[in-house]
Amino acid sequence: MDSKRRAGAWLPALAAIAGAIAFAAPASGRAATTDVLGGCPASAYDQPFLRWLDLDSYFLAPNGGLEAGAAGWTLGGGAGVVSGNESYQAHGGSDTSSLSLPQGSSATTSSVCVDPVSPTLRLFVRNSGSLLSTLKVEALYTDLLGVRRTTTVALLIGGSTWQPTLPITFLSNLTALPLVTNGATSVSFRFTPQGVLGAWRIDDVYVDPFKGE
């Protein structure tokens, strides 16, 4: 085989390797957007959990850092925005707020567009009250028949210091599959303390748009 034929034989393999590297390389910078796969509009994404060896990219839920007060949230039972950010400043060093969830309260985000490549949720939590209290996380959505549904996707435990949750899988629990409206659907998330004497706070609510890749 002459040199030209040998070079030609290697070109497809090299192109495949280059494409795989480009696809697998983690994104960096908050200005990047998700604009491939799925049916949701492009969103700014970041890697807020990188220090916990989570290389996935996430986008912040609407006002997920509570820096715009309670805008976009539905609060009840004494839930409220308070001073004091989660201690890691994952969203930004200038952030100063979080959400307080005492016993008997609840908080619901505004709707988030999700599609097959945005299947998980992750946030920061703290519970300075009873360790027997848990935090219920529910997904609220409309199924294929137009019925409004609520599905519990996690029961979280927390301690007196801020910690990130593990990734919370929610998409696989929705009966809206296959996703409606151009391959996407809208989901809200509700957070409700369970048990007695819980004193929860949450901050920086993120959705992961890439685990489905």
C-alpha cells in the first residue's frame, strides 16, 4: 500500500476520534448554552458540582439561587427567602440568599422545560433542626391525558452544615413519557419538610441537561 493509500485509510478513524473527543470534553464557562438534542430552548449552563467530582453540566432553575427574592416561587406555611447563601458559593461569590423551610412549610419552583437530556435535579440543603426530619421533593407536571400529577422523586436527609444533594433522578418517574410538545414538557419542583422539628434551608437548585447523552 503506498503512502497516499495508507493516509486515506487512517482519515476516517482520525475523524471519528476527534469527534468523540470534542463531544466528550466537559463544557466550561457560564456563557455556554445547551442547543442540541431534546426540545427545550437553549439555556446557560455551568459545572457547579465540579469540586465533588461531578463533571456534568447543569442549568440553574428559574431564580434557583433565590437572589431575586421569592420571584418565580410559590411559598406557603412560613417558607421565605432569608439572608445567608449556601457556604460553597457554587453559583457565584456575590450570592447572599437562600430559602428557609420550617416545619409545616412548602416551596414550589416555577415551571422548568425538561426533555430527554435533562433528567436529574441537584441542589444544596441544610437542616439545623431534628435529624429525624426529611425533605420531600416532588415533581409536578401534566401527563399525556392532560391530568395534573404529583410524583415524589426524593426524600432527602440533611445535617447542620450545607451540603450538595446527590443527583435526583426525576424524568424516569414521569408518566408524561414520551414527552409531549416537541419532545419536551414542563415540570415544577416542590420541597416540603417531613416529620417534626425540621429547620431546612435550600439553595442553588440546578437541573442537569446532559445525563441522557
